[in-house]
Amino acid sequence: MEYVTMTSTDLCPSRICLGAVDFGTDICREDAFALMDAFLEAGGNFVDTAHVYADWLSDIKGMSERTIGEWMASRGCREQVIVGTKGGHMTAECPLPRLSPEQIHQDLTESLRRLQTEQIDLYWLHRDDPSLPVGQILDTLESERKAGLIRWYAASNWSTSRLREAAEYAQSRHIPGMAASQIRWSLADVNPDSISDRTMVEMDEQGWEFHRQTGLSVVPFSSQACGFFSGKYSQDRPDSGRPDVRKLYGTELNWRRLERVQELAAHTGYTPNQIALTYLMAQPFPVFPIVGARSIAQLNDSCDAVSIHLTSDQVDYLKNGASQKYHGRTH
């Protein structure tokens, strides 16, 4: 495993982050424990969850966080794990991001209890509310940090303009500010016509340039494009894979990128999934892809991607293509 310090923090997470959306529900407790055991064995130390994860799959709220908390307690490994969880998400009762000081504190304290810990290593706000002054939001997070409930805080699904505003406010107040950004990003661009949740933020050229300039870390969700690069999908087989994933990613641009991923995988002997993940980790700022896995074999395949290093030409070829096929080597 490879580790990189998250910009302007003392956190040193594994380059691969284990996503835990379905832990304790679609992925049962026993299987979730086995995946986390294998992740720790592989050197992984960065786990991502949220206050609302799996709530749509269970009558018991917070099953993802509860499962992680039970696992850490049973293994005695809390000090080995960087736990990231998120609060402030909309609910059925409150259709707007819940970012008042009271709402943030409520979600945070519930997450602490479920995770069986006294402090969250990286606390994300799951959404933004642009109607609120960014200073008010950061002041709330800073008060929780000073109280010792949070080590660092970060932004999920925040626009580039709000990230920039938050950075300027933090600098003016001499406070840490947002430690990272979590947005949807993979080698496959999302088809804009297929997006149902407009509160999700996608990586775009403006966002990429902001991260290049500032060095702010990115922890992308959907980094594997819901399995688009797994080998299950083909433009020539209209029934291949899940219809919702084809709708989300099945564009001419992405089919060509899939072809280039498969070409480079065949040339190097690595899997297409590994090539797609390595593309993200080859960016000029720290990137920690969140991966999903339903088996230890899938998890190990993703973890092994950290040993692959793409050249700048290969990275450009995967995204943009070239007039001639690329025949370079990875190492």
C-alpha cells in the first residue's frame, strides 16, 4: 500500500479509501468485517462512511457507521484507522442541507456514538447550502474541532467557487479550513442528461485547475464509474451491465475511453479497473479514490493499483486519445 499526506493536515491515508455505503445491509455484517479485515491486512487505513449511509436499506438508522464501529471495537484497531464520515445531508423531514450549528452537532454526536469513538478523523459536510454564509459554516466546524470532536473537516459536493470562498475565509481567520473535497470523479465523465440528483458535484476543468493550483486533496466517490471499466460493459452489447450505469456513462466519449483502458490493460497485464484507478492517482495533486467491493478479490484488485505508475503520456492518452495508438510501458 502507498500513503500520502493529505494536504495541510497530519493525516496520512492509504491511497485507496474503502467505501462502506452498504455495510451492515446489502453487505452483511460478516462480509463487511471480512472486507475491512482484508483491507487492513493489505495496508489500507482509510474508510469512508456517512451519517445517512444505508438508511434507505434498513429500519435501523446508521447501519454503515454502526458496522464500522463494531468492527473497530472487536478488532481493537481504532488507532490504525482513519475514519471519515459525513453529516448535514438532507432528510425526508428536511429537504435542504442541514447545516445549522445544532444540526451539524446532532449528526456529529450521533456518528461518534455509532462509530464508538471520541473523535472523527475527517468530518465531511455531505452537502453545501449556498444560502448560508461560508464563514458561519466554517465557524461551526471549527468550534467542533476545538472541542476535540473532529481532527479535520472537509467538504463533499461543494462547488469550486464555494471551496475557493471557504479557503479565503479560513486564511483570513487563520484556521485550517477544508482539508479535502469529495466529489464524483472517474475516468468516465457522467452523461449530464442522466443526473437525477443535482446536488451532487462532478469534477470539471475549472475544479481540476483549482485543485492543481491549490494542491487541495480530492477523495472521489464513484471512482470506478459503478463498474463501467470492469469488463461487464460493451458498446456492441446493448444489454451488457446495468441499465442505470449505461445511462450514466454510456456516451461515445466514454466508450472510446473504455477502449483505451482495455488496450493499455492488455499491453501491460494490469486489469482495466486498476488502470482506471491509477489514472486518478496520477494527477498533479493528492487523490484518494473511494472504492467499492463485494468480494476480497475485488478489493485486492483495487488495492494493487497503487503499485502501478502511468506516464504523463499514458494519462493524457486515456483521457484524450491520440492520433496513433500508445505503446509505452508502465512500471
